[in-house]
Amino acid sequence: MQRFLIILVNCALLALVFLGIPAATRAEVGNWHIARTPTTQLLILWGLGAAAVLNILAALFLIKGRKEKIQGWEWAGVFAVLGLLQHAINRGWVNFMWLKLTLQWLQAHL
């Protein structure tokens, strides 16, 4: 039961970070987008960091079972990797131009 609760809470955190924060920081007037993108990116990074820290604290202090502790550490790793990936995308270190070019090549040749 505790393992299911860990999964449920972490999925809710993922949804909050990747769906809730962008929805809350989005502001439009007509077709004019007036929200600040850096603010959204910063809030997402802070949300991922907070989720990773909460999972680490839960694994250290709240969770008693061995399997559940491992699951807490795994979720902390997932949030840390997502945070690093988000930071790399924000900085422009990771882009998906290769995917765009591959899809365009496939479209031209199929």
C-alpha cells in the first residue's frame, strides 16, 4: 500500500510540475502571449528540485521498508534527471533539430 502511495504522490508531483506550473503562469490576451517564459522555466526547475529533495527526505526519514526506500531514491533520481534535462534544454545544450531533420527526410522519401 505504501509503494502505491509513493507512486501516486510522485505522479501527482510530475503532473503539477509539468502541467500545473505552465498552466498557472500562462497569460494571454486574445492571441497575444504575455507570460514570461524564464519565470515558467525557473518554477519548473524549482519544482523538480523540490520534488527530488522531498523524495530524498522521505527515503531517509519517513519510509521504513527497504523496497519502499529504494523506490523513494529511484523517484528522487527521476526528478533529478528531469531537472538536469530541463536545464540543458533551457540553456540550448540539447535540441531536437536531429529529430526534425529525420522526420523531414522520412517525409520526403516515403
